[in-house]
Amino acid sequence: MRKDLEKRLVNFAILILDITRKMEDDYSSTCMIHQIIRSGSSSALNYGEAQAAESQKDFVHKSSVILKELRETQINLQIISGAGLCQDKALIDHALDESGQLVAIFQKTVMTARSKL
């Protein structure tokens, strides 16, 4: 399960990079590209940190950071879509669906881990 989730997060980060390569070449797109690359890739990077957590409390904290970054990415995707900064609607829709699923997974992860504290 851990490797499957890690792979999903890595693939999600790659999906975000694919989206940014298809975005418009203007100031607003550039700003959003920087934002979404950071939030979209950090969830995969922080997952590695969570797997090496030193305690249950540390795991909850790191998993909460992952959840926060996924939510930020989801909102960035909505902004990009709404502003028409990426014309590949299917790619954006796929990323929104995947981010929704990942948010749900990490909401449950955080809730379960907190209940064990």
C-alpha cells in the first residue's frame, strides 16, 4: 500500500508538471506555474518524510502537511481551469479527480492517525 500511494503521489507530481508545460506563456501563468509546481510536487516529497516519522505525533504532523499541499494544489488547479490558463481540459479534469481522491485518502489517514494518539 505504501509503495502504491508513493507511486500515485509521484505520478501526480508528474501530471502537474505536464499541465504546466501546456499552460499559456504570460505573467499570470508563470505565477501559477511556480505555485502549483511547489504544492503539487511537495506532497510526494513530504510522503517520504512521513514514512520516516519519528513518532505518531510526527506522522500526524507530516501527513497533515501533505493534506495541506494537496488542497492547495486542488485550488490552484481550479484557478488555472477557471482562468483558462491551460487549454487541455481533459488533463486538468484528470488532475482534479486525482487530487480529490488523494485529499480523501489523506483526510482519512490524518483522522485515523490522530485517533491513535
